[in-house]
Amino acid sequence: MSGPTTYSLTVNGRAVEVQADDDAPLLHVLRHDLGLAGPRFGCGVGLCGACFVLLDGSPAPSCDTPMWSVIGKTVVTVEGLADGDSLHPVQQAFLDEQAAQCGFCVSGVLVSAAALLAAEPRPTEEQVAGSLDRNLCRCGVQRRMVAAVLRAATGAGPDGHSPGDES
Ligand code: FES
Ligand code: FES
């Protein structure tokens, strides 16, 4: 029986080395070896979105992603969205819209939203809703989440106005 493998990964812009079994879920390594508690364990089978991270820029369920499959990939968790002390626009918008209730699903939602905004900086409401399709929220605040992502896309301030908006 072979032992753990040494994996060299880039996580949140930092090169890290971890020992893990080839079939170990990325989520386990992130939470327990790297101390990144943002991605949550929900369903464990890729169906709820609570554990989503960006793998080479695309949202992916880290609970259902074995370590052997992440070799050479870049991983970004919710902790990696902010730029130093500056929140990612969608993080700020979630605060402004008070778009979280219990918060359990939010790290996965933010990751999905950040991926959408990177690909489509001015999404429609339908595109936003579609991008969050795989993120379940048992608190039922999806509408506020969609509003927050749209706010992030327009750069609207807490009063709903965009910077430089005279009206
Ligand atoms: S915990 Fe990974 S998708 Fe549900
Ligand atoms: S805010 Fe509670 S599950 Fe989404």
C-alpha cells in the first residue's frame, strides 16, 4: 500500500506543499491541512455548492475533487478573493445588501459570483441567477444575493447609486 503523495499547489496565490492521499478530497486538505475554513462541508457529493472553490478560475466542488486531479491547477478559496485589506467588490456588495442570513452557503456563492464577474463584468439578472444555480441556500435569500451581485457589477454604492452618478 502506497503512502501519501506530496502535492505542490498554488492556493490563493501562494505556493504550498501538502502531503495527502491521492483520493483525498481537496476540501479536506484546504480545511484541515491549510487551515482555510471558508469552503464548507455540506452535502459532500458535489450538489450543494457550500464547498465551491475556483479551480483555474472555474467554480468547482472541492468536496468532490480528489487531490490527484488538482495537480498543476490554481486554487482560489473565498479567502483569496480579497486584495489584501480590500474586499472583492462582490464581498462588499454582500455586506451592503445584507445578502447573507446564516452564512453557511455564502463562501461558495461568493466564489461562483466572482467567477461570473470575471467572465462577464456586466451580467444580466438571468445570468447572475444562472451562475448561482448550483449554490443552494436553505435560508432563502437568493434574491438578495442576486441583487448583491448586480450591485457589484454596477459598482453601485450603499445608496444604490454608481460612483459619478449625478441622479
Ligand atoms: S459540500 Fe461540496 S457541493 Fe456540497
Ligand atoms: S445564508 Fe443560510 S444557507 Fe444561505
